[in-house]
Amino acid sequence: MYGRFEPMEPRNGLTFEVGIVARISGCDKQTELSLEDQEDHAVELAREYWKGPTNKHVVATTGKGERLDRPELADIEQMIRTKNLDLLIGEDIGRLIRGVDAVRVCGIAVDHGTRVLAPNDGIDTDNPDWEKDVIEACKENVGHNTHTSRRIKHKLMNRFLKFGLAAGRPIYGYILPPGAKTFDEWRKDDNATAVYAEWFRRLREDPNCSSLADWLNSQGVETGPCARRKTWDGKMVRRVTANMLLKGVASRGHKHTIKHNESGRRIAVKNPKGAAYREFPHLVHVDPALFDEVNALLKSTNAGCGRKPVNGKDPRARVAKKRTRFPGQHARCYYCGNIMVWGGNGVAGNLMCSGSREYRCWNSFGFNGALAAARAVEAVTSVVARLEGFDAQFRGLVKAAQANRDGGEARWAELSRAAVEIERRKANVQAMVADMGSRPMLQEMVLKIEADERSNILDRRELQRLRDRKSTLPESPAELRARLQAAFHGLAADSPGFGAVLARIVPEFHVYLVRLCDGGHPLPRARVRLDLTGILPEARLVAGLDGLLTQTLTIDLFDRPPQRERIRAEAVAFEKRGMEQREIARKLSEPATQAAVFNALDLDRRMKDLGLASPYLFLTAPPEDYPKLRRHKNAKYRFESLRDYQPPTP
């Protein structure tokens, strides 16, 4: 080193102030003792320059040297800027920073009168060439890191392809024998195969990972030997469901690390070269076709459901994503197509249109969620009860289906024709690309064709599965009712599990507003489509049975009608008998005033004048004579329905 061991004087004239930087990366073979060795080496070196009293300031940490966001670097820089340090010593410059940012820190030390020593690299800032020496040392450190990283990645990938090298972190359902290093040595837990069979069956019927997590926890299924959590959640279920090892395929290289130069961190990004794969048939828990089908279904179901990123990041990444209960995030506003969300107009138990919250819809009325769920259950029960009148027809359709297992031929032919049409569209696009080159419009067409092809493949797989499966159709409406009761058994009416079952039976739930023909408050009403094939998938194969099990109904989402409508029919009957209004008020089964009777009779006359069978009018726009609906009068209001949304017939 330059001017080796020439005596130095403390800048304060009394005590020699020495800053010592010690760092280890934290690898398996490194110990805390190494930090002590570095500290002892620095103290020994400082004594060569000053024999008197010495005060040492030690910064000893465990972390990667490339990291520029390490808090100790800020502490070291602050310590230098105090102008108290005489010496700053690190065994080598890499103990401070493994990169050219070390030049900046050394420069700050020089500017503030602190001498920097790195004996293993021969660096001494008293040397006029210190900057070149630091750059040379950083060059060697960076080159060593890059070479070592590339060598390790290539070695591990080669051993995976050649020997089936495993990462050593098995998920639920796999056993890692002592000393096992390859997937060939792994064993699967045969008891887990039945769990995975039910796992994928449930996801195919209801692609809700959080509901499945609840079921796994209720069954006491462990989360796996390497899982930090001891209970399942939706994210963990989705992660395990997508693990291709379940179908006997191991992979490596989906991602690789790159250096984020601003922070010095190594971050994982998608590998543009793609992953490498190897098959291990002895580890199969799930049929590959079923694995692909369920994962494609989950992907399509969740497509577009995430929050839109802001600057490439989730703006609410730290906010827990909560599950909801029926009809939250299931019911839709009839007018704009947006989902209904809890907390309507500040009432926790009410729902309202999410579009109206953003001043994109005028329908700001709320409705009671518990009442809506109860009315939906009543509607399902009434449909099943009405099936009793079709008992003979129901039994005949089921027996015909059991005798003919080739059902669904019409649907199969339809899907086959659609597959041929998709191939024709693909050929046309390929010809257009050859003639015109790649265009944004053609890319959109390709994405649409790929989505239609995936949907067609899933539909054909589902149809084939239903045709191959042994018939489990109920033979009577009574048995169907028992199936429904079993599906809801043990579930609280306000639980997410109850809502998940009900959502399969009520696939459409559109909320709109009605109003009595003589004015008054708007009232919420829903158009619902009931489809009992939600719990009987193979009923779709039975021609005519789906017609019995699918109905469209209208249900009221208000507790009871206004009084004038409740007493209208009774008041009209008494009026026809020649009674006066005051007398009618005394005769009614519900206590009412003479004014209420007058309003009821006036409502009936308006109905007759308008030729209505029901006193309710469907609202297509906010009524101008109702002052409480004012959201559409706000300056920032602009009606926007969902893209491609078409409201159903009310």
C-alpha cells in the first residue's frame, strides 16, 4: 500500500478514530466467526499507524455485497460525513460494496479527510491512483460474480436434465426420503391421491380456490412439509393446483435472476428462453388431461379479475383480498352490468351498483343482501316443488338417459362444427399474415381465435367426461331436493361456502328498479335465472331435462310492498259491495286510514286506465319527480356500461 505504515496523527489530537467494515454474504458455510476475524485484522492494521488510544466503530453485517439499499451503507456514509474518522478499513473493497459504487463512497471519504484501506486489494486512498485501483478491484468482483452465477445455473440445469436433480422442497402429497437428491428418488403419498381427486373435482365444478381451502382445512389436510403456513388459503391452493408435478412433469428455469442496478438486488423475471421439462410417471397424482382442464378453467375464470397495475405494480398489494357472500360480487346492475358490492349507501348489510359509486350509473339504490339470498333460496325451493307435477316426465327423461349413454350427440356435433370453423379462421389469419405482415388488428384476431379454441377444447373435454361417467342423475324430484339439501348441509346462510353453492344454481342475478304507476319510491327487483344443472352437470346430456331444471323468475328485493298496494285488492272488493272508504278502512285485515284506502283505490284506477295487470312500472331512467335520485345530476356523472354488455329482457 502507498506510504505503508507511515505514522498517522489523530485529527482530534487525542484518540485515533477507526471505522471497520466487516461483512459476510450469509451462505451456508459462512459463520459469524468470520466477522470477528475481519474485525481483528482491521484492528491489527490500525495499530501499525497509531500506537496510542484508539476508538473503533464497527459495522458488521450479513448481506449481499451487490445490494446498494443495505441500511449499513447509509450509516457508513453518515459516519464519514461527520469528519471524525481517521481511517476506514475493510479487508477488501468487496466488504463495502461489490460494484463501482464503491468508488463514490471512497470519494466521499477522501473529500472528508478519511483514509480508506483495503489491504487484500492493495487499495489506499492516499495513493494518487486509488480510483483506478478501486475500479480494477470492482471489475474483478463483478466478473467473478457473473462467471460464478452463470456456472452454477448451467451446472444445475444440466444435472436436472441429465439426472433429474430436484430442488428438495416437496409439496403436499410427496415424500422426500433421507439423502434423496433427484426426482427419481422421490415417492408420492398414495393417501394424497384420493384428496387430489376430490380437489380437482371440486375445482372443476366450482373454480373457487378459497372455498376449496376451507374444505381442506375442515378435513384436516396438512399443507406440506415445507409450507410456512399450517392452514390452506386460496393462494396456496392455486399455487399447488398449477404445479405440474401433480401430472408427473417436473420443470426448471421458468424464471431467472437479473440485477436491478439501482438497488443492486437480484430479482427473478420470466425466462425468455422458457423452462426445461422432464417426465416422472411414478409421481402422477392427477390425470394430465384433467390437470390441464382445471388449470385452463381457473385461468379463464380469473382473467381480468385482478386490479389494474399502476406503474407496473398492484396499487393495493398489501390489502387482503377478502371473500364475499352471496349475492356480493355476483349480482349485477341491470342497467350498466357492473357488479353489486356490499356497503350500499353506507349500510353494511346492503348492496349497491359499483358503477354508481364511481358516478358511472344512476342506479344508486341499495337492497338488503340477506333478504336477497333468502328470496333466491325460496325461488329455488319453489322450482323444485313445482317439479313434483312433472314427476312422471322427470322419471321418463332420466330413464331414457340411463338407457342411452350416447346422449349429447347434438351438443357434440355443434362443438365439432365449431372446431372446424376455428381451424378455418386460423388458416385465413395465417394467409393474411403472409400477405400483409403482422398488424395490431391481426394480433387481436389471433388472441380471439386462441380464446375460442381453448373454450371449445374445455367444452368437449367436459362433455366427454360426462358421457363416460356413470350416471348419477336423481330419479325423482324428491331425490333432487335431497341433493340440494346435502349441498347446503352444514353451511351458514351468510357464509362464503353457502354463497358459492347458490351462485352455481343462480348463474344470473340482474337487479333493476320498479315503481308503482302512481309514483312513490322506486323499489329493487331482480331477474334471476335458476339452473339446477349447477349441481347436476350431467343433466345437460339429457334432452329436455335442462328445460325442466332451468327457469327465469322475478323476485322482489324489498321486504313488502307499499301499503296502498298491500290493501288494494281487498279495498276494491269492499268498494264493489258499496262500502264507503271509512267503513272499508275498518273492515280491512290490516289497520289503515281512510286516506290509505283512497290511495289504494286511486292506484287501482290508474292501473285500469293504463291497461296494466301489475301496478309496477319498470324504470328505464331516473324519474325526474323523485328528488332522492340525484347522482346523475352531478357534474362528474357519465353513464358507462360494461363493454359489450347487453341487458337481458326484464
